Amino acid sequence: MGFEPVSLLTARLVLRPSAPGDEAALLAGLGDREVQRWLETVPHPYTAEHARAWIARSARERDAGFMQDFAITLADGGALIGGIAFTPSRVEPAAEFGYWIARPYWGKGYGGEALARVVRYATEECTPRFTRLSARVAPDNTPSRRMLERLGFTEKGSAVDSDGVTRVRYGI
């Protein structure tokens, strides 16, 4: 069973599926080394081909029920400023979140606003509904850690990820 491609609204954002036409914004945001340093699986250099592959992969994985992704866009103009996705567990009603915000938009509360909305979607509106949520964060990514804590996530320990970096695990 796949996920439906849905759009979610907040006071300042429209969260919608990634789509053709997003390549330039993905390249600008994810091509920034300061953004990349906080993410586990973004290649460097990030190219237009990587952006096209992400858009195609996210549609395939959404259709297969392996991931639900959202491009984070500004409601007042549609500029793509980041992304957020969750992947469900194969064995329990749990999902893991990943997210990024382009550097010009850091410190403006967009990440927390987007994550709060997607958490509400995952726990109250989505089929299936998820009862356990988690995220992994670099230990020195204090803004992301504080954002998760403001949304009710608590530190659950740490683990070494596929890139060999220790990440702090958060969950609710």
C-alpha cells in the first residue's frame, strides 16, 4: 500500500510532494556544504542529476509506501526552502523523519513549523497512523536538537550511521 501524494498547510508554508521543476531549488539548497554537513546521504558535489533522481525516487517510494516526502515551500510565493520526509518501519507503526532547510532560511522557525505539521499528519491524519516517531541528528547540530525537543522528542541514545558518523537518536 502506497502513500497518497498530499499537500499540507501551515501559517507560512505549503508542504507538497517533490516534483519536476524543483531541481534548481534542490541544487541550490542541497549543494551548500553547510547544509550537507548535517545530512547523512547527500552526495558532494550535489548535481542536477542528483536532484532529478531524488524527485523520481521520492515518487516511486511514496507509491510503494516506503516514504512520504514533502518539499517545504513558502506560502507567500512558493519558493522551495527545504524538504522533509518520513520512512515507516516495516514491522511496527513507527516512522523516522529526516529534514533540511536551505541556509538562507535558517533561524526563522520554518523547520519546526514544517516538522510539527508533518508530525501531526503522521500521527493523526495519515493511513496508517504512526505511534512512534524518531529522528537522528548530528551531536553538534544544536538548533536541530532543540527543535526536536520543543516538539516533544527526547534523546534516546546514539548510533553510528552509514556514513560512519555518530548521530543522536530522538524519539516520541
